[in-house]
Amino acid sequence: MSPFLRYLPSGRRAVALAACVATGALLAACAPREPQTTGTIELDGFHSRHPIVVEEGQETLDVPVGIDSAHLPPRLAASVESFGRESRRQGASGVIVMVPSGSANESAAHRLSRDVTAALTRGGVPAHAVERRVYRAVGPEDAAPIRIAYPRIVARVPHECGEWPAQAISDPGNNDYWNFGCATQANLAAMVDNPADLVAPAQLGAPDATRRAVVLQAYRKGEKTKAQTELPATNASQVSGGSN
């Protein structure tokens, strides 16, 4: 008990004690609340506001087509061929070639679609796996591209970044603003080569039995088990903690 309360009469002591309890309750109510956490991830943090989702999407490549184009340029042909190889690496069942209709370059696009199909075939896509479709261009004066696409698993943030539903300086709890971390999550999802790695780690490859036998033999003989480069004598003191 506080020395101040110890020397008060019993009636005043009760009133003072009640006042202290009430004051403590008010101060506790005004204190900032800690965010709820599960493990090490904040429930109201950017991981929950901007999650990375893995879902089915499309990988696309737009091939520009001029009005008077007769053939696919070698550089574009190489890009289409590489696109076809990547589609096979990703395990796609086929590639869709979408040709514009109703545009100023409609005739040229139909001519170049044959070159696009040939480039995809050189990239390893079977001819029967190339599906040709027609899409309506925006306007007759539009030089619409040939769009090629294949389905694949993609990782992304399920909404656009840059939204500000509330002012960043209006939070008395000093919590993260809503848009915090969105660009980082979106960039991380875009940089992942295989989105399946976000779901489960890749399996380890088979061990090198020959290398393992060499290491065990060196261990039994008391030799070094891996290649090591001897440091020059002039650097030995620096590595061991510096010169005196």
C-alpha cells in the first residue's frame, strides 16, 4: 500500500483507493493497443491486406503489325520462338494466336499469323496445339497487334496498389497505412520464377554418390573434406582478429 494511503483515515482511504483504481482504468483505456499477432505475422499487417495469391492466369506477348508488313521480322520471330519454348517449359497444353479483325492492318495481320505459327512450331509447340482466334479491334484506324498467349499459374496481389481509403496521418494508433507494403508484395510476386514455390518448396535433387564417397574417404584418412584456399601469411593476422 502507498505510504500516502497508509496514514489516511479509513473513510478517506477507501475513497482515495477507488479514485486510484478509476484513474488506472482510464489510463489503460487510453493506452495504444498492440496489434493481434499469430506467430510472427500481424493480423492487420500488409501480409493480410495485400496477400500474394497463386492462381491460373495467362502469359501474353503482343506482336506489332504494320499495315504493309509482309513477313515477321527476324527479331520478332526470335521472340515468338522463345515464347513457344517457354510455354513448353511451363507445361502449357497449347498456345492461342489472336488475330485482329476490323483494323487498318487486318490483312497484314492475317498474313503474319502464318509466320507466328511457324515460329511457335520452331520453338517446340506442336502445330495441332496452336489455336487461332479472331478478336475485334477497337477501331478501323487502329493498328492492332497479334496477341499470343498460353495458360499458366501466376502469382499476384489480388487488387491494384495505390489505393488510399484513409489519410495516412489520421491514425492515432500509429499503425501502417493501408497501401503500405502493396508494391513490395506485387514486385515479389512478379519476380518469382515458379509460383508453385510459394505454395510448397521444391524437392531436393538426388545426392551425388561419387562426391559423397570421396568426402568419406578423405574423412577416414584425416584429410580435408573440401577444397580450401590457404590464406597468405600477411593476411593471417587480419583474419584472426587484426594486428596488435
